[in-house]
Amino acid sequence: MNTWLSLHRAALASAFRRLSASPLNTLLSLLVIGIALTLPAFGYVALDNLRALGNNTSGVQQISLFMGLDASKKDLGEIEDRLRQSANGRWRFVPKEDALKRMQASEGMAEIVASLPRNPLPDAFIVEPVNSGPEALEILRKEIAGWPKVAHVQLDSAWVKRFDAFLRLGKLMLWMLACLFGAGLVAVTFNTIRLQVMAQSAEIEVARMIGATDAFVRRPFYYFGALQGALGGLLAATLVLLALRLLAGPVGELAALYGSAFTLRLPGWPEGLALAALGALLGWIGAQLSVSLSLRKFD
Amino acid sequence: MIVASNLSKRYPGGFEALRDVSFSVEAGQMVLITGHSGAGKTTLFKLLSTIERPTAGSLVVNGQNLSAMRHSAIPHVRRHFGLVFQDQKLLFDRSALDNVLLPLHIAGLPRREAVRRGQAALDKVGLLAREKANPIALSGGEQQRLAIARAVVNRPAVLLADEPTGNLDAESGAAILDIFADFHRVGVTVVVATHDQSWIERYHPNVLRLDHGRLM
């Protein structure tokens, strides 16, 4: 166990030495890795905030329930009872008289409304369920459509569907971007380590001749790749955090202009560490590929 | 300790460097592998040190058949040998001491203990005062002594050397011979491939004479 620990400690120390031996190269590599991870990470946080914005925007994800023109007060009472039982959320009643007044108040509609022989608008209910997912809204819409004296149910979900589709598209693009930049990170590590193996070919050759195992030779490169990736990940997390901090003020002001209390959600330690871990994993993969290919010439 | 039976080595292209070589070496012996240039001395050294594998025959060291050994087990076997190469194979990007420490790092020895043993090995070959020197600053004889210090630092059971005096003047060569003799005196098995006949006159070792890949 002591030997095992000692070997790993030595490999880690060797990786640190190699990182600090050429600071400029290390800095450039970290910048490349950091920027490669920053773009998808920033996209992820931006989508997360958009999702939160969509969920928080009140009065938008709603169902409009229009009663038949012949619906009586008793029918309206029954609908209210049913809404109390099944719609987990808020709802409000819009009497047809109020609807007509609102229509009259609309620009250019007063004359048209005045010319109507009678109020053509039905009584209506506006339902805002707590569960505003597109599927849940659709299920509720179908249920309400089956209630007595309900003439029409309109799910105001066109934008919800569009927004959901946009989020899904964004997520897909983000995955593609992440895969692309992940491959870039692997390639950067691959090349850095290939150059290191070439530079240390004499040491590797001698070490193998005097009893170094494959693991002994490979270990410092693995640590180097993982360490470089982890540092790149931390740099990316810092860049994302800085960018969001800069954007938080203007976004808050913009939201306030629309009467929203929306604020940007900033990533915390867990997300930063996850990014570092992802960087370390990709760096390790790059190192693994590079060492496996580069060491073939020593066999 | 070492039993070679019908060892043969044929290189790609058909050149047969060794043919049906059989011999045995007892623990604590000093054995000289001699022969003219191209006789197969270096090939036999490479087979004994597991750098290469025989194409036929068997090589048993301490009861382990090296010819049939798995590739992954070979590094562990090599640690039982102290290897001295004609071109020393020193690393010129580090100090003399750090060159000697390499086998101990491979074995996973803690740094402090490794340094203590490394300095002791340098002391044995008379290079302790030059522990911080870069090998490039050492003379040919000193470089060879440094290579010997690296070979013995792991306290190997067998010291294998390939033409250790090949690139040295007579005086430096004699000093190297004395160092090998010292290790032999304390019980280390020493196997040296060389064309230097002065070894035979000074130490009367067991001699394996090779000629065109055959043992004479």
C-alpha cells in the first residue's frame, strides 16, 4: 500500500513539475481548454436560466375555458366546483359582460361592439395550473373539454410548445457543441502528451529497460492530462461566473422593465467542480489515447 | 541460478545471432562472455536481461522460465538484474544522483530512503562527491561508474554488463574491472559480455566463448 501510494504521489508530483516547467505552454493549453469548456458551459447555464424564466412568467401558461352561450349560473357553478377539484393551481372567472367591456375598450372596436345586436361573447374561465408542462396542460385541456356546457377549451400553449421546442433544440445544439469542444480538448491533451513522450523518450526507454512497468511509465502522463483538464475546467467555471456576474445587472434591469423579478441564476461550487471533473475526465481520455499510441514505438 | 538450454536467436531477415547455446551460471559466480565482434555477446546479454526473447530454447533464472514469461511480468524480472550498458544509457537532463535514483523510483521507494541508498551506491563507485554533477560533466570512466551505481542501487542478485570497458582507456577500464570484482566478492553474480581479455588474466572467471553465435 505504501509503495502504491508512493508511486502515485511521485507520478502526481511529476505531473505538477511538467506543468510548471513550461509556464507559457501550460497557460496557453489551459486557455484553449478553458475556452473550449466555457462555450458549452455558458450555453448550459443560459438554457437553465431561460427554462427558469419560462417557468416563472405568470399568466402565460394558461387554459382558456369558454362556456356555451346558453350556459346558466348553475352550469357556471358546477364548472367552478370541478375546477376547484381538478385544476391544481389558480383560476379566475371572466363574465361575458366584462369581456365585452374589455373589447369595447380596445382601440377601433367600440363602434363595432356598439353595432352588435347582443353580446356575442361567452362566459369564460382562465386557468393557470401549477404543473405547466406541455403534456400536463394538454391532459387538463382534454379533461376540461369533456365537461358539460363547455363550448371550447383553448390551451394557450402555442408559445409553450415553441418555447419547449426551442429549449430542446438549444439542448441538442449544446450537446453537439459540447461533444465538439470535448473532442477538441481531448485532441489538445493528446498532442501535448505526444510531444512530452517524444521529449522524454530517452527516460522512458531507460526506465523500461531497468524494470519500469507500463503503468509506471503511463501514470505521470495520465495525471498530467487529468490535471490539465481539471485546471482548464476550473478556468472555464471562472469565466462563466465572471460573464454571468457582468450580465446579471443588465438582465435584472431588463426583467424589471417587463415587471418581472427574474434574476440570473449563477452556477455554484457543485457546477464548478463538475466542470473540473469533466475536464479531468476528458484530459485523462486524451492522455490515455496519446500514451497508448506513442508508447507503441518502445515495444 | 541461470540455466540456458539450446538458446537460439534469429532476427527478422534471417540472421541467426545465436544457435543452440546452452550453459549454466551458479549463484555468486563471475562469468565472462567473450568472442570477437559479431560473435553474439550482445545478443546473449539482451536475452539474459529480457530485452529480447529467444526464438528457440529456454532461459531459466531463479526457477523462472523467461522465454515463456508473460510480457507484463518481464519488468518485475528485470528488477532482479543490475544492467550496465556499453553506452551507459544515462539521462543527461538530471544529476548523477537522480540517475541512480531511477530504479528506486520505479520500485516505489520513498524519496528519503531512495536518496540514502543512492548516495551509498555512488559512494561504492567513488562518485559521492559528484552526486550533483550532470553526467555530461563526467569523464567516460566516471559515466560508466555512474551506470554501475544505478545498476547496483536496487541490490540485484545478478549484475549483467555489456562491454562495460569498451569505450574506456586502460586505466579507467581497470578501475571498472575492480568495481565488478568488488561486487563479486560480496556475493553478487556477475555476468559480463566483453572482448577485453584482461578480465581473464586478472580474475580468472568462468568463460563462455562465443564464435558466430555458437558456444565453443
